[in-house]
Amino acid sequence: MKQKFDIIQSTCIPLPLENVDTDQIIPARFLKATTRDEKFFGDNLFRDWRFDKDDQPKADFVFNQPDFCQAPSEGVHQVLVAGKNFGSGSSREHAAWAIAGYGFRVVISSFFADIHKNNELNNFVLPVVVSEDFLAELFATIKADPSAQVKVDVPAQVVTNLTTGRSESFEINGYKKYCLLNALDDIDYLLEQKAKIEAFEAGR
Amino acid sequence: MNTLFDKIWDSHVVSLIEDGPTQLYIDRLYCHEVTSPQAFDGMRARGIKCLRPEKIFCMPDHNTPTHDQDKPIEDPVSKKQVDALERNAAEFGLTHFGMMNPKNGIIHVVGPERGLSLPGMTIVCGDSHTSTHGAMGAVAFGIGTSEVEMVLASQCILQQKPKSMRISVEGELGKGVTAKDVALYIMSKLTTSGATGYFVEYAGSAVRSLSMEGRLTLCNLSIEMGARGGFIAPDETTFEYIKGREYAPKGEDWDKAVEYWKTLRSGDDAVFDREVCYDAADITPMITYGTNPGMGMAIDGTIPADTAKKSLDYMGFQAGESLLGKSIDYVFLGACTNGRIEDFRAFASIAKGRRKADNVTAWLVPGSWMVKEQIEAEGLDKVLEEAGFAIRQPGCSACLAMNDDKIPAGKYSVSTSNRNFEGRQGPGARTLLCSPLVAAAAAVTGVITDPRTLMD
């Protein structure tokens, strides 16, 4: 969903696993939907890790633990913190819809798979790449205090672990930042480029 | 600098956005039923038409059943998605190869075999295995649904230019070693994120010696090492394959095209952001033991000591053990990775004169109707039938189990597909990725077997 970004300050949900692939984020059997119903995808985020085959919550999965089971809302659990190489595998944008649909605004990791990173950005979920050190410290912070908060300042491009005070700047190109701050998407931009496209075609 | 990737990419740049991505022109968009409906919805919501409908080809493949395709799909949800593609294609004036159309099949099998994917093109599809088409000497990559909508609307996409990487494999491939083994070997060395951020050019004498089918398999798996795409510079093998195919240039256009295609190679002075080189002699038939495609080893190897416990628990394996002789339950031959004629020839070469093991359920699924016809023309169906195997109808099938071809929980599936993620072939299914030769050896013995022991 198109929404403006500014400063997000929130508690986090930690997922300290590496190589989380998009088949885990949203299993293939949920890809049969023909509409972009974010609630449907959000309800099935990490389906087979969150629920057993009888649709009962698996107690050991972080989303079901007392400290982290509250659904995201302003300032609460709006940030997913994940191990490196998050979103590998299938290009399914449904994975980004599921993350957005659950209520996450930001995903912090030390490394994202390419296609998934674009998919998050195209759905107004901000992938924030931090150093391995920052990530390890943040996991430790959340483990010690599940109510620990991070601040993600999009205009300044700075992410801060508010418990330790550690800050890091993160990258986002000027164009995409403008889009996120103003809730514009790439298609809005491309539709204004018809003359350039026709000139390119004529020049081939 | 001066790589083939630069040449193709740069010749498709419409504009550069300051401190932003590149606006890249796309020559071919493929749409399948799973990742396109929301893009068409978006087009309707914006009230716009496709800018270049003639460059867009649609076909269902993920949901299609692999039997009785002449009857309506039984699963109403699958049927709805397949029907939506047909309706959307008609509404937006796009070419559609529906189920039972002789041109239907897995998009990444159909594109090359119909001459729709050609050297020098930019090709996209809402599917990570779009990298397959790179085997034709094209820049081909998977995109998300929002990006599908971009291309539907403007025939362009906004992308950051990836870095370039060359992976060379030099020397001769040994007995029983196929393109699939080369890819699994590279992944086992690079890991599933080793090439993230890069576009890969495959080179070296072992790559050059591959047939087009083998090249398609290798490029198909680029995404599994994290690369956005992978390609091979076009050569005589490529031109020979394309010549005469339905949508390929003909007559004078053909001569002109080949003349241009011959210029599509990296310069001798090309500089890559990263280069790696492997020795073909180090590669053996491979198999995976874990829950991502980078977790592969030589078929006669042992599971590494540092394997993640979560993966081992899921697979029911232990570090340090060999997989040879382990009993298996299912064999799947097919997918955009290994659903081509050469894969069926390889499988049949092992199956010939032997029998399917009683404990094995085997699904042999051609990648397209064209592949199925060729199987029958070569009499491979008879060879396989005599060995107790049946050929099914084309589609993605058990690769991701969106149709009825699901591996039951806990069962071992020896599979020629591309992903062994948890639950990929059905909730709880345990997948071991391998080549068609390894799959055939497992199918006839009922256990994991080194195919070289069954080859002349």
C-alpha cells in the first residue's frame, strides 16, 4: 500500500535465521489468489513456521511467543529484524505483500536478496541494510529486552538502536527516497516517460 | 567494462534517473498465471492499456495439472487463476498459449524452443527462473508483480544496474557429469548468496561444450546462487538451435540477425567486478542434502560436519553420513531446470532395460508439449514405458506443488527441479536435488545411487 515514510520508532520482532527464503515467507499454496489482499497474505506470513498442520500456533516460533505475539501497530512490532540473505529464492511479490500485510514497515538485515529487496520497496516496506555488528548487537538487545526500540529516520537515512545508542547510516538512492517520502511509485514515474520511450524505439 | 552484459544492458537504456535507477527497455515480457493477476488489476485501476502488447506472451504453467488437461481443472482456486490469465490476455490484446494449446508448456521451456527468446534481448517475467533465457545470449531476469505492471504499462522497468561477474569452467566434464552437476557444484562453492548483486556470464571450455539444453539448465540455476541472471555468449551452438524455430527471424532478417549476434561477446579487455574459475575435472555427479540449493555435495561424498541442525532435522540426516544406499520414495523428472528433451534422453539411457523400483513413485513431466512430442518421436516413451514409467502432461508440477503433484510430508523426493527449501514440494516434503541421471539411477534402484555405476 502506498504510504509516506518519515521517522519510524518501534519495537521489533527478531528472526535470527539466515537464508530465509520466500517459500518460507509465503508458501506456494497461498499464491493462488488473484487479488492483492494484504490481510490474506499477512495472515499467512511464515505460515508453516507459525502454524502446525492443524492450524494451531507453534509455541516455539517467535511470532507466537508472549513477548512478540502482539500484532504490529504504531510503535509496536513494526520492524522485523532478520538474519542475512533475507528473501532469497522465488521472486514472488506475495512475500512482500505478506510482510506488509502483517503490518511491518521496516525489515532490518545485514543482507537482502535482490528481487525481494525491490519487491519490498515497491510495496512501501523499507529494507534497511546494516552491518553484521549492528545486526548482532540488535539481536542481543532485543533478547535482553523485548521492548527495546529502534528508530529508523528515513529523511536522515539513519537507523538507531535506542537501547545502546548505536547508529548507522543506511543506503537508499535519492529517487527511491523521494518516492517513499511522497508515496509515489515507479509506475507513476514511467507513465510520464512515454515520449522518451518512443524516441528510444525510433532510434533503434 | 566492455563485458557482454554492459553491451546488452547499455543498448537498452532509455534514460538514467539522477541518483536513481536506470529506465531499461524490455524486448520480451512473459506472464504466467501466478504473478500477473494483480498487475493486470493495477492496470485496470489506473485505466491504462499495454504500450507494446505484441512483445508480451502469456501462458499458464504453475497450476496446470499433469493429466487430463483436456478437462476443466478440478481445483477451483487453480482454475480461477488460470482462467484469469486467459481473460486478462484477451482484454489487453496479448498472445496467450492456453492449456492444450500445442505451444503451451513451462514458460522458460517454451520461450527458447519457439524462438521467442533471442540473443541480445532484454527479457523479464514475474518468475525468478527467467534467468534460464540467458542461455540464448540474452539479459533475462526475474521480477516482482509491481515490475510486471511497469512493463505492461511502459515496456520499461526501473532497475539498478547489477555488477558483473564471470564464472569460468575449464576442461572436460567427466562421465555422468551434466550441466545440472556443474550448477550444483558452483552453488556449493559460492553459497546461495554468493552471486547476489551480480549478473553472471558463464564461460570456459566446459560451458562452451554444453548443448543448448545444458546451457538452459545452467542459466536457470543462476538465481540459486543469488545472481539476478546468468547468460552465455551466443555462438554457433546457439544459432544452430534457433534457426528455423517458429518466431525466429527468417530469410534476410536471419542473416542480419546472425551478423549482429556474432558481435555479442565480451571484449578481450573486458573487466568484470568479480571473476571465479573452476576446473571441470573437480566436478562429479552431485546431490543436495540440505534445505537450500547451495547445500550440495558429490554423490559419493559425506554431509559436512558444519551443516545447520535445523536443515539436518528437517531432512532426517546426520552430519558425516553418506547418502548412497538411502531408500527414497519419489522421483521427479521435469521443471524449467530439467524438463527438456536431453533430460529425458539421459533418464531413458539409465532406465533402458531396467525396471522402476517398487518403492518409488515416479513423475516424469515434460517441460512443454513440444518436448512431449519429441519424446514420442524418438520412441523414448516406449523405452520408459517398458521400464515401468509413464510420461505425464507438461507443466511446473512437483517443482513447487501448486497443482496436485505434491510430495507427502516426510517422504524423500529425488528431484531434478531447482529448490529444496522446506515444504517446496509439499508441506514437510524432503527434496534432494540432482541431475536426470542421478534421478534415473534412484528410480531404478529405489535408493540413492551413483549413476556412473549403471553407465556403460
